[in-house]
Amino acid sequence: MNLETAATLVLVSRFLEYPEDSFFEEWSDLEKELTEILPSEELRTALLNCVKPLFSVPLKDLQELYVETFDYKEKTGLYLTAQELGDSRKRGGALIELQRLISDLGFERQGDELADYIPMLLELLAAAPEGDSVSLLKRRLAYSLHRILNHLPKENHYHAFFDLLMTHVFEAPKPEEIKLLENSWEAADLDPLPYPMTYINEQ
């Protein structure tokens, strides 16, 4: 994975996390930072176009939009195994396998978040070495991101981030992949989902 793609994954992952009270302060120099990080004008402009709508609303409204968009939502929730399996009992085993993959790659999960939280898996993908397991994780993320994109209205401020990922980073899943995963899906429950984690490299 080239450095620009990795930087895009990390940046998008941060914007897909819950916007804390310091959100606007942390990203006050965003355009300057993007100019330094992303050499491609096309990609830099695309990301800026994603971000600008977030700054067009008060923080409280943005926080409410985030919750309405992602929390308690079966089709747009930010959890990989929930996207793949819904409320299936298989999800527990899938979470264990995902945690094992994270450890095998030399990373340690930090915080209270589940191992399948998509923003942090995007960050993990940006830092992980190439290999079969990482390629499979990328395909799994492509399916989930594609599913979320198709269930988010275009006027939603977060829609553009998923469109950017599927346009510039991930390949759309093949029909057979979609069918296989949809056959494993079960209706999700409405239990509250926890909040952000980080990964640190142990190596």
C-alpha cells in the first residue's frame, strides 16, 4: 500500500469516529495538513469536499447526526462483524478471530471499543504489512463499506467518506461475495454499541 493511500485511510478513520468537543479545534488547520500529507490534488480535493460539510453545522448537531447515522443502525453501523453477520451467534467467534489477527500482525487494541470497529480497522489496514490475511481483511471491509454506502442517503454528510473509500481505496465486492455474506446475515439487536479504540504497534 502506498503512503498516500495509507494516509487517506488514517484520515478518513478519524472523521468516522464520534466528533468529540475538541473536533473543530483539532482540524482547524486541515487544509494545510492535507497539502503536506496528500501530494495528489485530486485526492486532496476529494477529501476536503468530504470534510467541509462537517464544519458547516454546529458541533451539537454534528454529534446528533453521527448518532442518528451510525448508532443502533443495522445497515450503517460501524462494526465489521455486525455488517457481515448481523446478530448471528457466529459474531462472537468472528470477533475472537479478528482479535487474533490483530495480535498476529503485531498490534494491540487499546480502549473500550470492540475489535471490529471499522474506523480503527481502516487505521490498522494502513499500518499492517501486506499478506493474505490483510488482503482478506481488505475484502471484508470493502463489503461492509459498500453496504453502508448503499444505505446512506447522498445528502447525509458522511456519505461522501464512504464514496471516497470505494472510489480511491477499495474495489467494490463481486455479486457472489455479496450473496455469500448476505446469506450469513441475521437481524441485529438494538443493544448500545461502545465507542473508540486505538491500535499501537508492539514491534
